[in-house]
Amino acid sequence: MSRAQQLYQLQTLDSELDKINQQLASIAAQLGESEALKKARAEAGAAEKTWRQAQAAMQDLTLEVKSLAEKIAQQEKVLYQGKALSAKEAANLQDEINSLKRRHSQREERLLEAMVGAEESEIQLKRAQTELTQVEADWQATQEQLTQQQAALRARAVELKQHRPVIIKVIDPDDLEEYDDLRPRKAGRAVAMIKDGICLGCGVAASSSRIQHARADTELVYCGTCGRILYVA
């Protein structure tokens, strides 16, 4: 195996590790509650709050309507079945009864509106809860899938890291130092393969002399354009 090929093999491993690390970072960013889940949960919470408020308003009005009806009945009993009243007392009591009836009528109208509002809020609540259930199910499935991918990637990374010293062991220390120095400056690609006379690192044709020298494997040969180590398969 040529010196450039050894470095290319190491680069293949390192590139896979880089890709795995990027994937793991992406997965880590996706684990946890998603924005869609937070939104659905907030909407369900708001819908429940609205529904509870509507229920409370309806119950209050129901009690008030009942109380007014009882007062009207009591006052009418006094008016028609109680002790004899003077004309003025009877007129005053009738006015009070009429006032109570007006309030009762108004509260009944508001109660009907509250009942409609409570019904609509309940529909909205059920809709929000159904949406939340679906979003939670989708989120849970995605989290499980991501967790499985994460475990598989971590296992592969361990495997690669264990194999890396085996590859490095046969590489000349000076070549390895050159590779480690060049790789970060070349976007992770210190070694470029030559295919059909073209450097795959930059897409520029390499001279025949460079290709011959690279094939001879007497020294590391660099692309005249991008400066990467040339590897002739």
C-alpha cells in the first residue's frame, strides 16, 4: 500500500467520523420537546383555560337565575297571598317584582349566551386535545427513531476509533504529521484522489509528471492547484 493510499485510507475513516459527529450533533439538537409539541401543548392549555372560564361563568349565571326566580316567587307570594297591603305597599312590591323579572330575563339571555360559549369552548378544547395527542404521538415516534439512530452512530464511532490506531500504526510519522497539519486547512480533505487525470479535490487536471511521481510513491506529491496530497488509485 502506497504512502498516499495509507493516508487516503485514514482520511476515509476520519471523514466518516466527522460525518457521524455532525449527525450526532444534529440528533442532539432534535432530541427533547419540539416547537410543534410546545405549541400544541400551549394551545391545549389555553383552550382548557377558556373552557373552565366558560363553565364557571355559566354556573354563576345559573345560580343567579335560580336565585332571582326564587326571590320573584317569594315576593309574588307576599303580594298575592300575604297580609293585606296598602295600595302604596302593593305598588312598591309590584315594582320590585317587575325589576326582579327584568333582571331575571337579562340573566337568562346571558345564560343562554354563556351556554353557547361553553359549548363552543368545549369543541375547541376537544379539537386542541386531539391535535396535541397526535403531535405527541408523532414526536414520540420521532424521538425513538432518533434515539435508535444515535445509538447506532455512537457504536459505529467507537468501532472507527478503535480501528484508527491500526491504520496509523503503519503510517510514517512524518507523513502523519503532514496529514494532520494539512487536513484542517483543506476542509477535512488532505488527500485527493486522481481520476482520469483530474484531481478530485479541486477538479483541475494534474500534470502527467505529477501523476507519475505520485504513482512512483517515492515521496508525497501535491496538487499544483489545491495543494492536497495526490493519491493515484
